[in-house]
Amino acid sequence: MKNHKQKIIAISGVKNSGKTTLITNLIPLLKEKGIKIATIKHDGHDFDPDVEGTDSYRHRKAGAYGVGVFSKNKWMVIKEEVNIPVFDLVDQFPEADLILLEGFKYSNFPKVEIVRSEISSHPVSNPETVIAYISDLEIFSHEIKQFRLEEIKELSDYIYKHIIKE
């Protein structure tokens, strides 16, 4: 396995707990601190990022197992592959300082778990992998830092000081 310089943190929680919202609120705060961020989202469904009618869509429908599209400023690869290791995706972002994973609640990656009382009454991740909770509940753990749902700036400061600068 490659030695990855990027810090990796999973933003975890049950479905509809607010993972995407938390990530989209954290990104600009961490970016302000000079952190170059990439994200990788786990999707439990068979998504299709391609658009019907495009040339790349037509290539795939004709039977290509993989399609690449690029322009002056961006590129995209769509590959049919079973059980792709997350580090193969991490390797696509060598310039990133931090990669935020969305999901991965049962992984061994360090994680911030979001727990909202209207969705779930307790954390679901292994506490040994959790670096912080963000919740409207009191989660009884003296070893793990906890933030209220509105303390996103404070969480970004914590990530910066204790994860990025570590």
C-alpha cells in the first residue's frame, strides 16, 4: 500500500443525520485556513454520474467498461469495478491536505460522528475510531471531544489544530 500524506477523516452518522450538510459547512471554514480539501462519498446505491445523451454516456452504453472525460480545467473517470478500495480513490487526490469521507461509519478511519436526536438516539460508530461527536444530545464519553450541532466553526478549529497540524 502507498504511503498517503493526506489526512483522512470520515464524517459518519446514520442516514439523513446531516453528513452532507456538515461537510459542506466544514469545507469553506477549513479552506479559509489554507487546507486543500477533497471529498469522497460512499453511496450504497448504484449511482450513475453520467448524463444520458452525452458522448461518454453513449460510449458506456455501447459497452466500454471505463470512460474518461477531460477539459482544460477538470476531468472525470467512470469505471465499472467491483469493491474498489477507498485508497484507490484517495490516490486520485495527491495534492489534498485533507480528504473528508462521507459515510464509512464502520471503517477504521478516524471520524467525526454526527448524532441528531430526531434521527438517532445514540452513536453507531466504534468509539475507538471517533475523534469527535457533533450532536444535540449529551454523549457520555469523557475521552472524546463533543460539539453542539451549531459549533461547526469550533469543530473546524479542532480538526485544524488536532488533525491537520498534528
